[in-house]
Amino acid sequence: MKHNRIIYLISIIGLAALIIMLNLTSPTEIGPVGVLLFFTTLYVVAFSVIVIIIQTFIQIAFKNRAFRNKDYLYAAVFAFGPIMLLMARSFGAVNFWTIGLIILFLTLAEFLVYKRI
């Protein structure tokens, strides 16, 4: 599949960019645009990892089913979870309620994708 190659390439490039950013800069040096670039790159890497996990699960569980376009939407919504968790961590507010609200938000967003598409 052509999408798999693109996703693997993007994840490797994004992971390399994250490693470079984490080793060479700090949040005060990089500025607001760099922080935005960091979170965007982290989202791309999380999306790629979740797509790979979902593809592996689908191949194991449903041997004949192909990866649908709707599965990419599920992965896109689910990949936002680590970003929200990191945001909560930066505020110092990671507790039971925060994790519960993140899970609730992801569940509602996944339900919206299920109902709309």
C-alpha cells in the first residue's frame, strides 16, 4: 500500500526532527513557533504510530479486512490524546480527573467520527 510507505517515511522524519529539537534546543530558546512545531511534529509521530498499531491489530484480528479511510480518522482523533496529556502535564494537572476527562473527550470524538462518516 502506498499510504503505508508515506506514513513510515513521515514517522521517521518526524521522530528525527523531535530528537534533534529535544537535544539541541530548549523551550525558551526556540520560541512560540518552535513550540508549535514541536507539538505538530509530536502529533504526526503519534498519528503514525497509532496507524501502525491499528493496521497490525486489523491484520491479526480480521485477516481479510483492508485498512479503510475511516480508520485513518479514528487514528487522527486518538493521536490527539498524547498531546492533551502532555499539555496537562505542562500545567502540572495530571491526576485521575484529568485523565478521565481526556478519555471522555477521546471517546466522544471517536463516537462523532463513527456517527458522521
